[in-house]
Amino acid sequence: MSEELNQERSADGVADSIAATAVISVIVLAMYLWLSGMPS
């Protein structure tokens, strides 16, 4: 049972890290598009 719990926690950690990376990527892309549209 402990083995299954560790695997679930590991899978949750992977999913959390992928979600965090996706959120940061979207924010960086939005900032890039916003700033590239500004006059220089």
C-alpha cells in the first residue's frame, strides 16, 4: 500500500510540475506579445 501511495504522489508531482510550467509559459508568451506590440 505504501508503494502505491508513493507512486500516486509521484504522479501528482509530475502533473503539478507540468501544469506549473504550462501556466508560466502562457504568462511569458502573453507578456512577449504585449510588449512586442508596444511602440519602441
